[in-house]
Amino acid sequence: MFVFRFGYESPEQSAANAAHGWDDESSQWVVIDAPDAAAALAWGREIAERFVQELGAGSWITGTFAHWIEPLSACPWAVGREPVVCGQFPDFSVWA
């Protein structure tokens, strides 16, 4: 199991960043049950893309946002969310 973490801009952040030359970002994370780190990273990128699209903020993939994976064992703070398997999207409605 891996934790995929990623940065993104909300539509409001994107507009403010463009207007003021800022670089404000938010971040999210998801636990991915994957056979290896490469699979977790690839699926995490798909999750980030879908999440940002659902926010109405365009494409995450075309941005230059930080993203990485870590073993779940290295992230004791990563609790309270159901893991997803590769090919499954999380319930974004609980991502406040």
C-alpha cells in the first residue's frame, strides 16, 4: 500500500495566481493498494487528474504540480480514508 500525495490549484487559486503572480496551491492524498510503487504512482496521477477535473479546474496533468508516493508505513498520519485499488477512484465528496 502506498500514499500518493499531490498538489493542485482550485479554480479560485488559479484565477488569483494568474491575477497576482502568486503560486498558491492546495494538496490532497490517497491510499492506493497497488502491486508496486510504479503502479501506485501511475494510478495516483489518474486520480489527481479526475479530482481536478471534477473541481472544474482544467487538467492536472498539464500543470507542473508536485506529486509523489510513499509507503503507507512511512505515513502514520494517513488515516481515515478507505484505500483504493488501481483502477478505482475514491469518493471525492469526502475530500474537504
